[in-house]
Amino acid sequence: MPIGRLQKPILEYVLRLLKYHGIESATLLVGYKAEQIINYFGDGSSLGMDINYSKDHPDYPGTGGALLYSYLAGLLPDSTLLVYYADILSDIDLREMLRFHWEREAIATLAVAPSYRVPVGVVKLEGDSIVEVEEKPCIDIKVGIGIMVLEEEAVELLGELHIPGRELDIMTHLFPEMVRRGMSVKAYLTKAFWYDVGSIEKYEKLDPRILEERLDKMLGIAQR
């Protein structure tokens, strides 16, 4: 999906952020329009990266299923994994997040924003009378932003949770199970910019100026 005035794919922003922070190898879990993605990025050499691909498998649906299948197929290293949802734009410091994860010897670390801006106006009522209106307020609630670090132990747990053909989701199934088992799951609190392009409405409302101010220069998008 092209974004910004330069109409670069969202995935290019994600991959360039990885490269900016010293990550030079990536596996893209692809399904819909997989060939279009593969044709665009190829082996990753145009970005100075080593990119390979893992295609959807019907026995391993869901984000957790895709990750598990990629691991079992030997497409992922037996080491720390940085998982980045491809509809998230951010300028998060990935080096610092990884350092945080390793220093705390965590099994999993989730990037967490300290607040959330509600995308609609919020009203306060007394009976049926509106007594206060606030347009798109920030509320004090911690939210995961679709970026996480996982150790091999976490990926192996997906194997225990896997049922062939049944959707297995990282956030819905894996993280709650790790917490239930008392595993070391940490939150990396960050005030970094992030934007979820996970719906047509959010895609259409993405202001190109945000990309120019936050990402284009930093990631060298404008120079390509």
C-alpha cells in the first residue's frame, strides 16, 4: 500500500526502520498479494538487507501460526526475534528496545504506548444532558503498538498452543499464555510516534506531513 507524497509502500518504511537500527536480515510473512511484495523487494539488496519470505500455510493461520510455521520451516534464526506488524508506522528506537529486552533477560517484550488517543469525540452525560465534550482525547491506558521482541522459548510455546487449521494469534493467545505461566514478559514503554494503518479509514486519514516530519528524512526515503 503506497503512502505519503512519494507513494512508497508501508513495508518499505518498516524495512528501512529496521535497517536504520542495524537489523540487516528480515523474513516477511506474506499472504495476500505475496508475489507483488516479493517482486518489489526481491532479495532486499536494494535496501542493503537480506530478505526472505514465508508464505501462508492453511494449517498455520493467524500471526502466531505464521510465525510458528516460519520457525519450523527453518526460515527464522534460533535467536532473538524482533516481530513488527506491517501496518504500523513508527520512529521507535529499536536498538534501545532490544537493549532493554536483553538487560532484563526477558522471554518477551512488547512495545507499549503510555496513552491512547480515542479516534472519536467523547461526551460526559448527566441524565440525558451533555455536560462536557472532548474531541479525540488521549486517555490514560497502556496499549501495545504491534512491535515485540521474542526469544526462542516464546516461539516454541506457540508449538504447544498450535492446533492445525485453527487460528493462533500472538497477542490474543501467546502473550496471555506467557503471562499465565509466569514467564518474563516485559513492557517497553515508549513515547515514540506510532500510527496504525490497519483500516481504510486510518489509511485515508494518514497525513503525508507526518511522514515527512517523522520518517522520510531519518530513513532516507526522499533520497531514493
